[in-house]
Amino acid sequence: MVTIKDVAKLARVSPSTASRALHDNKMISPATRARVRKAMEELNYSPNFSAQNLVKRQSNTVAIVLPARESPQQLGNNPFFMQIIQGITSVCSQEGFMVSLATGKTEDELLASVCVLMKSGHVDKFIFLYAKVEDTVYQAVRQNDEAMCIIVGHDETKSHERTLFVDTDNVKAGSDVTQFLLERGYRQPLYICTDMSEIVQESRFKGFQKAVSSHHIPAHYLRLTNAPSDSHHLDEALKRTPTIDAFVCCDDLTAIYVIRLLELLKIEQSLGFISFNNSLLAELESPALTSVEIFPYDLGETAAKLLFQREASKSITKSLWIPHRIVERESTYRR
């Protein structure tokens, strides 16, 4: 196993100089640092970051905090999270940082996972892949005043100077998709959500409300929880408002779930569907789903860049916005 002593020997410097060069110590000349880097590459040397973290009580790890989900499949089967994690990881690797995922079936489990990272791993850089009202996990992280938090989402109540935001304008996106349906002749869309306490879903519903209200159409929504009773609730909603002719679903997986429920209920699928995330699943569904491309890789990449830029400079904007685009497919063709 290659050690820092081997690197120092090849670079013709002392081990302490090699270590300082590895950490970009300004006391080491650029020429010496370059020689040490070259020796590292030739020897394929990887620093033992874990040991260094224990000594310095600091971490070169960025924690990615995923939303709590009762079913692991709700995260594992959702391409959105994989793409956003890839965007984050690409930037962290360039900066010499590792990433660690914090997950949990419940908010308590997620909180425990994050606390372990803070206490045992000395992690103080966090990227939250969700925004939630009265989030106990975020509140726990914020007890460390030096912790840097990037939230993929937006929440005006989280006003700490070391909390920044990267997001899509979900209110506008919700309004745009609803207007898109109405322009194609649909008259009574129904908004489908899974958890209105997640700000992204609430924001999309606000946009939905804005669009239907401008046409004097009532704003109905239905919450589905992946429970056996969901088919009953959907059936009741359709009977209660028989004019419903389209669905605005909070994401692609939810739209596919609703399609399966309709099949179970033996309801003719002449209804329109539009959803969010534009995942491969949306393209493969039958009929293929019209969906909103929110560029998750770009969201992740931008979040990570903002994290490191903020550490280098205090004159960084508080929020960055990523544009969205509607990708039209068969699910919104009038049949």
C-alpha cells in the first residue's frame, strides 16, 4: 500500500512537506506542490481522508440528505434522485470531497442518520434534496452555526446566512402545466400529491390553483399515500366530481401509480396526464407521459458549486433558479 512517505520519496521532499502540499498549504511553492501531485498520480496514491478527519476533527465529506420515505422503492426507483446525486458527486470529486447519503424510513431515522454524520464524521456541509415545513432534521443541522446548507427547494422561513437555495420555480411550473392542459381543451384537472408538507408539492399546487382560478375552475386535489385505500379515494374523487378529465401529478412515479389505480378500477383511460421530472419512466409509459423537464443533474451540479463558492466567498446570491421545460407526449393528446 502506497503511503505519503512513498510520495515524498519520489517527489524528493520530506513527508511533512508532501502532506502540506497535498493540502495546498500556501507556504509550499507551486513547483513543489506540482511535483508532489505528479508523484501522487504516478503512484496512484489516495489520501486516507478518514484518518485525517479524525486528527483534524474536520471532514472532507458532503452529506446529501434525502427525504424520509417509508418505502425504500420510493427513492430507489425514482431516477430524479440518482441524477441529482450524480450532479453533486461530479463537483465534489473535482473539489476533493467525498459524499455520504443520509436516509431514513421516518423523519426520526433520518435525523439519527444525520446526527451520526455530524458527531462521528464531523460533517458540516449538507445538501438537502427536499424542502419541508418545520423540518426537524434541518433544525438539528442548523444548531451548528458554522454548518453550510444548500437546499434543493425553497423555504423563506429558513433565513440563516449559511443556508442557500437552488430550485426550479415550482409555482410557475405548476401554473404552466395546468395552462398547458386547459389550452388543449381539458376543462377540470385534478392535482395529485403525496405529501403537501413538502414545499415542492405545495408550490406546484399553488401554481395549479392560480391557473384554474383564472379560468373560474375549482382547484381540487387528492393526496395518495401508497396505501390500499388509495384506489377507493381515487374512485370517490372521480364520482364526486365526474367532470374531472385530466390529472396534474406531482411527479412521474405518482402519475404511473394513478394509471395503475385506474386500471384496477377498470376506468377507461381517456383522461389526460401531465407530471414532473421527465424521467425515462415517463417516456416508457403507455401512453408516454407529458412531463416537465426540471434538469435534475443541473440542479445537483449547481447546488454543489454553490456550496463551494459560498465557502470561498461571502458575496454569493442567496437563491439560484434552474429553468423548466414541458416535454409533450401522448398522455395529453385529446382522444
